Amino acid sequence: MPYNFTFAIYAENSLLESINITNKLKLIIQEKKIDIIETCDYAPLIYEVPNNIPLLMRQHLSHGLINFYKGKTSTPYDRSDASCLRRSFEFHLADSVSGVSNFILETQRKFHSLSQHKIYGVIYNGISPIKHNTSGYNKHILFCHGTLSKRKGTDKICEIYDRVKKKNIKTKLNIIGNGEDLWKSHCINKLSETAEQDCYYNGFLGHDETIYKISKAGIYISMSKIEAMSISLLEAMMLGKPVILLKNGVFEEIIEDGKEGFLVNSKEEATSRIIELLNNDHLYHRMSQLAHKKAMLFTLDRCVDETEKWYQFVLTNKQYYPNGKNISLN
């Protein structure tokens, strides 16, 4: 069925920009006869949505989990932080909630004490299919892709790479992403002189250049403590790259240990798994094929189809969402 929808963008770093966007969206709602509104986790627009228009929220990273991993709270479900309490209130204003992974959806449900009738389900992020080249790459090139941070474990990846080099394994490391300050302060010092010579920090690259670099590499590594749903991981798998991932959260949803790659619990285990892949061509090629096959389950077309089903479900069942603004917080 045809319908009009809008997606609210939250300019987190600028209150004035947020207000301007909110005002523009209010005009769009009035002029375009919008049927449904989706926003990311939090946006000022939610206070302005008319009661007769369903408001949907797609959940990404959990602030409770981020605070927990930063050491600010003792559990992922600690709601003592004032901003988290405000955002919990905002979640309760939504008529329907989805998440980009089961891990995030369940964490947010517990953290914000969301009633079950609000939960639609998981709509995984998707990517456009990328041609899987089975030649022209060097499996001895390890790589990581994404903003450099301690939470994402970039420094741990450098330590792992250094351990591999000390085993006299011929390999290189490509690092792609913003974060030169962290690279200089927490990563270079993890590398021996020999390892540093074969480690390349590329900084931020455009999407096409990033995909090209990944296509020429061999093994994707992430030691991230928390991810909502990793696009860079999906892109690597789509290109047939076996993966080495820290065992946690969404990574356990996406891959099965020993099939598309390995889930590891320590730097020592990551090191041994990398060496195992580099020394076993049959294992590498089997994992490469399975990684590509699994990534094809997470296409952008599928994400769009699932999103449309979500919209249609909410519009068809409006009687369940008569007035989201008055829903009790109990």
C-alpha cells in the first residue's frame, strides 16, 4: 500500500541544528501528510510528533552498555545516569521499537524496561551485494576497518599483530579509519620495529577505496567490546574474508565459530587462530566461501523489505498504538 514516511535525524553535537531540523520536519509532516515517522535512538522531534502519527524507533548502540564498558557503571543496566533516564522516557514515547540486532534489542528492552507490546523485532542492517573476487588478494594481509578507539580494541589488534610477527609469520596489517591521535598514542607503541615496518595506518578512506583495500586483503580482525551491527564486518564477509572476532554480543549472532571465522576470548587465542588460517589453505578457502554466503543474508534489499513490513504492520494495527504520548512508564 502507498504511504508517506519521514526519517528524523538527530544532530547530537548541535542543539541549534537539532532545533532547525525539527522545525523543518514539522513542516514536512504538515505539508506532505506524513503517515508514519521513524527516528534513530533519540531525537528532539519525538516531542513534536502529533498523536495520530505512529512514531517508530530503530535501536542501535545502548548507552547503558557504553557506560558499562567505559567503567562509569557497574552493570549494563544501571540507569542512574540522568541522560539515560531522559532517553528511557523518550523510548517510552515511541509506538513501536525495532533493533539492528537481537543483542541490542534485548539489552535496550531490559535497560529501558520496555513493555513487550512495543517490541516489533530485529531488522538487521544491510549492505549492497559486492562481487566476491576469488583471486588477486593476499591472505597474509590482515586488516581492521572502523574508527580507531580503545573500545573497539584497535590497540589490542596491534598487540595481536605483533605476536604474529614474532612467530616469524610473513604478514602485514592494514588499518583503515579515523583516529590518528589514538594511533599515535596507543597503537604504535604496541608494535616492535619489525611489526611497525609492515603495519600501515591509512586513516579515513572513501567507500570505494576502502572496498578495494579490503578486496586485496586476507583476514578481517575486530576486538571490539561492543557493536550494534557492524557494517564493516558485513562488507569484509561479502568479499569472502574469514574473520577473527572478540566473542561478544552481535558477533555471536552473525557468525558461527569455526565456520565463517573464529570467535576468540583473548589476544593469545586470536594470535593462534590467525596463524592457523594462514597455514591452512583449505580452511581459509572454506571459511571464505561460508563468510560470503552468510553476508548475502544481510543485503540492503532485505533490510528495506523488512522495514516496509514493519511500517505496514504498525499502520495496519493502529488500534494498538492509539496515543503513544500517554503510555504509562510502568
